Amino acid sequence: MAYQNEFGKDIFKNEKDRLNAYCAYYAIDQYQLEKDPSLFEYVIKHQKILDDLIKGYEEMGPLNKKICSEFVSCECEVKLTKK
């Protein structure tokens, strides 16, 4: 892919993995992408959307993990009292 950013390099091992992610996200068969230049251009034009989504999940991951770990005891407590 022509466009590569800093966080994409951390997530994907190589450009093929990155392309696989875009194809899965857009529900596009890679064969279609290779045969249809307009479809390829669409993915290139819109890949920043997916990059931003990935970046958001990366940034929020540690916070979500912390929140979950803080409330897991509450969840266990509720399960015990319901029995």
C-alpha cells in the first residue's frame, strides 16, 4: 500500500498483513482488488478511516484493561450473591 503510518508498522508485520486487514474490513476479495483499479483506489482513499479506528483501539486498550481489572471483583461478587 502506498500509505503507511507509524502505528500501522507496529500492528502489522508486513504490508500483506495490512492489506489482508483492509480487505477483511471492506469485505473485499484480494483478487477483486488486484483486478479492479477503482476498487484499489477506493481502499487507498479510505484506509485512513481504518487506520484511525485501529489507532483508537490501540490507545484505549490499556485504559479498557485497567477498567476491567478494577471491576472484575465486583462482577465476581454479583455472581456469588445471585446463586
